[in-house]
Amino acid sequence: MAVVAVANVKFKKGYNRYLLNSLYAAIVMHLLAFYFAPPFEFKPYVLKEQEFVVVETIDDFVLPPPPQEISQPVIPMEAAEGEEVDEDAEIAPTSFDKIDNLPPPPPPPSETATDFYAFDEPPVLVKYVPPHYPNLAQQAGIEGTVLLRVLIGTDGRVVSAAVLQSDVTTAMEKAAIAAAMKFIFKPAKQRTVPVPAAMAVPIRFKLHGG
């Protein structure tokens, strides 16, 4: 440890001398570089000569004539039973110029249309799940009935439920549908075979003590 300390002291004493010698060496190297470097000569950039070929264009350009229109083929008309068809009759060409006088499209199928299911024995409810009474409806004192159309499968479980009539809020209708989807029925039967069936199920919302 003593040897290292002595060497460190000697280095610190000669620090200024080392720094001054390095400065002199750098100055000498820069002077030699400027002295032996070749002189700078400015040379402007000169474009190389290139040859351009002039292409002659045609003054009069003739467009080819348009193709001839092809007449529409005559489509024979098939006769229905008991009707005669004029063989010389032709179908009038289709035109899209006048579209304001077109008849309106047919109305969409009614959403209230229901399918008919025939059965000898109607379905019987064997498991009833009470609906969840929404908190806001309870606080507002809303009571009423939701009449649902319930489609029951052959296994007695509810396939779908839809609102037929209601005098309550939308949240209460959703709660009634959610409860009806958990109902279990004894399936309807056509003779001895279980068949799907649809029936109307009322679900009442009534506050206690009301």
C-alpha cells in the first residue's frame, strides 16, 4: 500500500508537466497537418453533355368507330295451363329511366306473427322462477303484469320468450323474460309424442302489502 501511495504522489506532482507536454504535442501535430496538406482548389460542377432524340408525333389521330349495337334476343314466353301464347309477342325492353312510378315494395313480415303448434295435451308448468323486481321500479311503486308468449321445446324447457302485452317498464319486461327462460314445463303431447308448443304466460309484479 505504501508503494502505491508514493507512486500516486509522484504522478500528482508531475500532472502539470504532463498536461503541458500534451498541449505542445497537439499544437505541433496541427501545424504539421496544415503544412503538408494539399491546397484547396475550388472546382465548379460541370454538367455532362447528353444527346436528346426528337420523336416525331402524328398530328392527325383517327379514332376507330364504335362497335355496332346488338339487338336483344327474343325470349319465348311459356304458357301457363289453359292459356295460349302468341308466338309473335316479344318482351318489351327493360328501362330504368322512370323509377318514380314503381309500386312500393311489399311490407316486411309482421313481427307479431306466431307459429301454430298442434297438440292434444297442453304443456303444464312444473317449475316457476319468480322474476327479479328492479330496484327503481320498487322505489317508484310500479306494479303490473307482463304477458309473455313462451315457446316450449320437447324437453319441457323454454326455447324463447317474447312480450305480447305489458303495462310496466322495459326493465321489468326484461326481468320477466329472464325468469320465464328458467321455467320448466311438462311438454305438450300430440297423442303420445312430445311436441313443441307455445302458450301465453302472465307474470305479475306486485309489491308486498300493496
